[in-house]
Amino acid sequence: MGSKLFTYKTLESFTKAVFRQIGCTEEHAEIATQTLLSADLRGIDSHGIARLTGYVRLWEVKRINARPDIKVIHETPSTAVVDGDSGLDL
């Protein structure tokens, strides 16, 4: 199978569209997209866009929540316990 090259903008648009399609807000889709692409740009391919299909699979089996209600459960001056409501683990 031959290699294909994609521009940053193409990957950015595609990735963001996937996150929007599974139900992420515009803001969360943008953050998730930038996080994955930033990892790729740093050469950390294992945490880049290669993870996108895994996030879609987890969403399909309801293991991640595309619209989490994130709450701080307990907070001290130096720590916090946060309920991420099964949001993306970026």
C-alpha cells in the first residue's frame, strides 16, 4: 500500500469533522483536534491522529461521552478530584 501525504489543514478539517460527527461541541472538537495534531507534530505518533479511530470505537460502544458534564467533586489548595463524566482522555 502506497503512502499518501495530507496537508495540516486537511487533517485538521477531517479530524474536527469526525469529533463533531460523534457529538462533540465545536470547542471540544477543536481542542481534541489540536491535541492530536500537536502530538504528531512533536513526533509522538502513538498519541496523535492515529488514536482517532480508537476514540470513534469507544464512542460507538458508549465508553466515552462526547458531551461530558465535568465537575469538581472536592478541592483543596493543591489538589482536586474531578469527575470527567467519561469525556475524551486527551
